[in-house]
Amino acid sequence: MRYLLIYDITHDGTRTKVADACLDYGLARIQYSAFLGELSATHQRELLLKIKQRAGTHGLNVHLFPLDEKAWEKRQVIDRKEPGTDE
Amino acid sequence: MRYLLIYDITHDGTRTKVADACLDYGLARIQYSAFLGELSATHQRELLLKIKQRAGTHGLNVHLFPLDEKAWEKRQVIDRKEPGTDE
């Protein structure tokens, strides 16, 4: 199943560790604090466990949403670069 | 239908205007760059149009995902405050 993971994390080190965990599990970074990709039920559980472990005592807010084919096909995207930048 | 809207916006003024547009349409802010709530098909189209208008020529990356009941029930959340802060 495809999943969307979004987070708000204040502590810089924790944010990096959580981003790395998402990348380790094959999620793609679609925005600064948003990752998207296929996860098995086992990998989904493992990822959330790893995120909690890597965060240690630091605060974090993480949401993980399953996106089925219908939701995926009905998603909408606006993507415009800031003039004069590569971002 | 419930929708999740996430954005990456570099320009501060644009980010504020887009956040206000989401709040105007009754979405709740669940994270710094993420909003969630019910939208009719008409309001969903209007919101995206308003976001494009308010962004003017500035760059932005916005994703809007529909979340049906099944996705909503299977979402997972980790929410821990940073020690020593109210955040």
C-alpha cells in the first residue's frame, strides 16, 4: 500500500534522523516534511517504531496516511518554482 | 469528503496567504504545513484556485489528497511534546 508520512519536528538532529529513516524504507521526499511511497504492513510498523526510537526523548508530530489507488488518482498538485531560483 | 492539504512555500507572505485560505475554507491546521478537513467538490476547486491566485508569481508546491473513511481510520499518529516546551 502507498503511504504518505508528514511530520513536524522541532529538534534538528531528530528531524534528520526521521527523514533518514523514511528514506531507508524507500519513501520519496515530496516536500520538506513529507514522504511518500509503498510500505508493507511489516515495514510500516517497523518504520514507526524506528522513528520513535530515533526521536529518543525529543518531541515530534508524525502522521502516516494510507493512500489507496482512488485517493492517489484524485490527488491534486500545484508545483511552481519560485522565480529566479532552482527550488 | 475529507482532504489533506500539504505545502512547501518559500515566500513568507505567500505561505501566510495560503494558510489563511485553508483556514477560510474550514480546514484545521494539523502541522505547520498541513491542513485537514471536509471540503465539497466545489469548495475544493475554489480553494485551489484561490491558492494559485494568492500565490501570484511566487513558487509553491501544494498536494491535496482525498482521505476516505478507510484511510482515515487506518491513519497513525505519533504526537509527543518537546520536553520543556508547550509545543
